[in-house]
Amino acid sequence: MALSNEYIIQRLKEKFGEELFTFQESYGMLELVAPKEMNLKVLNFLYDDAQLQFRFLTDLTGVHYPNRTGEELAVVYHLHNLQSNCRIRFKVHTSVDQPEVYTATGLFSAANWMERETYDFFGIQFVGHPNLKRILNVDEMDYFPLRKEFPLEDQTRIDKDDEMFGRG
Amino acid sequence: MSRPVSYNLIQKPLEKDISVAPLPDGHQGEGFFATSLDAVIGLARKNSIWPLPFATSCCGIEFMATMGSHYDLARFGSERVGFSPRQCDLLMVMGTIAKKMGPVVRQVYLQMAEPRWVIAVGACASSGGIFDTYSVLQGIDQVVPVDVYVPGCPPRPEAIIDGVLRIQDLVGKESLRRRNSEQYKALLNSYGIQ
């Protein structure tokens, strides 16, 4: 049974009402955005529903949009229905001042490390995560390197002559 | 035939079929040879350096070529590559060292017995190379003292051999008192090593 994007949209609207989501389709893949308080309810519904059955968490990551005031940080869930081979993308936004999102570890064990990685790089606090600490970077790091407020290059270096790098 | 690079442009004629390490300065006569202890120990050390490869990326691949039959680092007395820091004299760091790897390099260095030497092979180990970023150590000399830097990204095997030969020069000429000197202690102290 193939799942169509229209059907997924219809089921979500039946369950959560018309206004809750914004939908978007790019390259045939459905993307839905919900308020961050709703993330577990939506994930649970997508998981449990007999037709939808999105039971595989392909990826969980973050994005920083520095210009979107109040919703700077996004958490992106890539979900996969293995039976009908259908993928969707689910996003929630949160402000950079209070980056708190409910953890999905209760639903997907795979979310554990992926949420730690997202915390490590974007500083998103996953409320209820059993072991929220850095996973890839050094423990002493006191910033979140993939946020765009941090310059990519090490600013403490004095041996790099800008002119030699074509940016003088 | 190798590609002509600075290491093989200068043709050096073979003097003898078999080269042996040159005799240090000294006095000799019938049945005796007298020289300084420094020179003898330096001669022995420099021609039997045991390297410890710490290879993390493409420079390590070049090192494999260096150890292979074509370039053959064994010709210079470094036949035996050790994989325990306790046995080795020369730490060869080849490749990008992430900040998380820094303490590991340092620990491996600490586990080596004196006298020990360090060679940083390639741009990443020497200065961070192209990886001027939050996760990469900007040169291993931030965590351990380095004796010789080999430039290149990655360096050719000839360059690695050249680096090892420079290490041999340092080893051969090193005074036996150097490791007890105040300067050396100050150097180690500057890295927080007692």
C-alpha cells in the first residue's frame, strides 16, 4: 500500500485540526512544521497510526536560522515508513533564548545519540533526555559550534596572514 | 623512475655498493679506537630509531609507501616499527589531530621513555592545515614538543625520509646531558610535563 502525501496531510488534519501545521512539499517529500509543544504528540500519532506507521527515525538534527526572530532553531526529524517506503520530514522551531524541546528517546531509542549530537552542535536542550551531554566535541567546549553566531575559523590564531589567504 | 622533485633532482653518485655508518672522530691505532661516549651512543641511536606511527589520515598512507619496498625507510635503520610507545624512540604524528585526539597524542608521548623525539608529518599535524575549525588541533606542538616538521599536504615519501634523516642528525649530535638540562626541563614544563 503506497502512502500518498495527500493522505498523510488529511490524516493529520483529521487528528489535530486544520490550523496546526504548515505543509510543504519539495522534491516529492512532505515537510510538516508544528509547534514545538506538539512534537511528541505528532510523533506518537505518526508512529501508532495503523495506516501511517512512521516507525523508523532516519535522522534527527538541528538547523540555525539566525534571522528568524523567535524561532531561530529548528529540530528536524526524518521519518520513514518502512512498509510502504515513504519518507517525511517533521520540523519544530524553538527560540534561541529558550531552546527546549521534548525528547523523542521514549519513542525512538535511536534518538538518544542523535539528540546528544544536536545538543552538542546547536545547544538544543532535550527535556527528559536520559543523558544529555556532548557526544562528539571535547567536553571542555563552552559553545555550540554549528550555531551561526560563532565564526568557523579559530579567532585566536595569530599566524594566519589574511593577505596570504586572498582575503586581505 | 620517480617524478623529479627537489629530493631527487640532485644526483648523488653511489660511492660504495654497501654504505656503512661513518666512523665518528677519534683516535685509532693497532687494536684500539678512542672517541667520546656521546659520539658512540649517538651513532648507535641514530641508526636504530624505532618509529611509532601515529597515523590518522592521508599522511599515514604516504608513510605506508615510505615503509614499502620502493622507498624503504628500513635502509636508514628504522626497520622495526613499534606499536607500543614504551619501546619506541620516535613518535611520528601523521595526519589531522582533532581536539579530542589531543590528549591521546599527549598520553602516547608521556608513555614513551626518554630519550624520545617527535616528528610532525604534514600540514595538519604541523599547523592544523586546511582545517582551521573548531574541532581540529592547530598543530600538535600545542600538546607535545616537536623536533622536526615535514611540510606537505600530504608530503611525498621522500619528504618523510628527509624528515627522518633530520631527526637522525638531531639524535646523532645530541649531547647526553641534554635531557637533564634546565632548558629541556623548562621546555617540558611549558607543556605541563614534569
